Amino acid sequence: MRTMGEQGHVGPVVIQPRSIAAAWRAKHSRGAAARYCAGATLLRLSWEEGERAPDYLIDLRQLPELQGLAWDGAACTIGAGLTLAECLRDGELSRRLPALAAAMRGVAAAGVRTLATIGGNAAGGGDLLIPLLACDAELLYYDGGEQAEALPATRAADRLGGAGGAALLCGLRVPLAALGTDRSGPLGSLWYGTDAEDARCAGARAGENTEVASAAARTGPEAAATAAATAAAVAASGLAGAADGGRGFDRYAKLGRREAFAPAQVAVALNGRLTRDGTLRELRIAAGGAGGVPQRMTEAERLARGERCDEALLRRIGEAVAEACALPDDPFAGAGYKRRAAASLVVSELWEEVCACW
């Protein structure tokens, strides 16, 4: 099928395969002249920015293998063809994967989220790859073999980064073991902020101080009252013993020029375990933003693991994030500003978790 473009030009040939293998063969035989397509929101954005449309579009919308969302006790598996709106309608995902849900809510507007797919965003290096990196997710891809193979999100760019590559992202698997304490208990909304926290995370933070250690000093009566209420609820519930091994946290924060219709200038995700005395049993940090490749902050993770999270440690973590974060200059913000902003967001999110332990 060949379509007519807005200016009367003949558009790309649309190929509609009936299986993942057929889609892969269509891409493999045409190389960079063909692009996989489902919601096409990312492609549309690139065309509006002047990128030439491909000769062929391989339509993935009708492939049932790319649909579905399942919880099997060990992991959550999400089909790459699910739209962000479909994912967010699953209450279990919003409750048990709050950072990923917050990142989804921060993508464009509601109408766009009904078209945009989780696979398209992740394969394109979008904001969703950041929380996926932080929770050690795996990307399931098909590359011509007998079945899909799992690739750690930390290596996803190696296989899925080029327009000429034929590897097809089929789904994502998030291991629940990486998410710490089970979120199904009665304190899920206290220990893992849901709607209120997601709304806060999705908003732009342009007015926030970007000094590396500034967040570490942000305390006051309101924070103390919230922490006291949380501690009382934990004690009353009988779940306080979980603090010995640390309770899990899963957080996402985004800084952008506006809330929607633009990639985050800087976004971070944190996942780990924190004990009641503020010791970080585990910590995974990912950062990214417009124009850059999302990456894990491995040096900051190494510094933090097993250490008590005080102001000195927060400062060292912030410095390590600022040193490692590789985000390019753009017309709206310099690379130095982005590095400091990423560090500030990480420190702020960690400090809020520490306050909740007091």
C-alpha cells in the first residue's frame, strides 16, 4: 500500500506482516530504507523536524505477539505493542512499578499516549528507558532466530540503536526481585507514592535549585510531620520488621521546559532498598535526557551501596552523578547545567526517602 503525503507527494509503502518473523524479514531485506511502525508518534515528530520519511513502513499494530501484560510472580512482562494508555489502565502496573508509570504519565498528552507504544519509546531511547534501566529490566527482541531473546536494558542500545538494524523489540520484562519490598501490602501508597507522587514527578521542575547538595538541607516541620506519620503507620501495621533488610523504593523525576510534548531535558530514576537507619542496602540510578543515551550511574551506585545516607554521602553521590552524566548541549540548556540538574534530582529523591525513614 502506498499513501499520499500532505503535500501531494507519494508516501512510504506500508507493509503489514502477519507475524514477527515476517516483519523481521521485511526489515532485514530492506535495511535502513524501512522502519518499524506502531503508533508512529516518534516518527511523526522526526518528520516534523525535517527527517526524511523512509521508503517503507512495517506496520506492527496487528501482531498479537506484541500485545499483553502479565505478572508471573517473578517478573512483569509487557508487550512492546501496548500503548502507554493501555499500560496505565492496569492498576497493578501503576501500583507496583510507580517509577515506570510516572514516566509514562509524563510522555506528551493523553491523546498521544493512546497511540504511543512502550516499545517505540524504549527502542527509540525515550524517557521510559530510564526507569527500565534502574530496575534491571530486560528487553525481549527478535533477530531472526527461533524465538525472542532477552537483552539487559543496559545493553539495549547495542542491538536496537540503529535504523538499519533488523532486531525487533517484542516486549520488556521487569524482574520483581529488583523492586524490593512487595508493593501489595496496606502501606503501598505510603511507602511507594502512587498518584500524588506520580503527578509531582511528571511536572517540570524548572524552578528547583540545581546545586548538587542543596536538597540535602531541605527539612522542616512539614517533612518531619510526614515522616512521623509514616513511621507511626509502619509500626501500627506490624510491617516495621521489614526495615531490617531494607524497604524497597522506586522513584522517577523529570526536568523539562514544559510538562508534555517535549523530551525531558533531564530525567532520573532510582531503585533500591533503604533501612530504617538510612543505610542503602541496594541502589540503582539511571539518568538521561533529550539528545543523550540513558545510562546507569555505576560509580554513584558503588559509593552508596552499604553506606548510611547522610549529607556527606549525598554530596559524594551528587558529585559522581554530575561527573558521569553524559548529556549534550542543546539550544535551551548547556551540558554543565544538565549534569548539575541530574545530580540535584538524584540527591533530592534520595533525601526524601531518608526523611520517610525517620
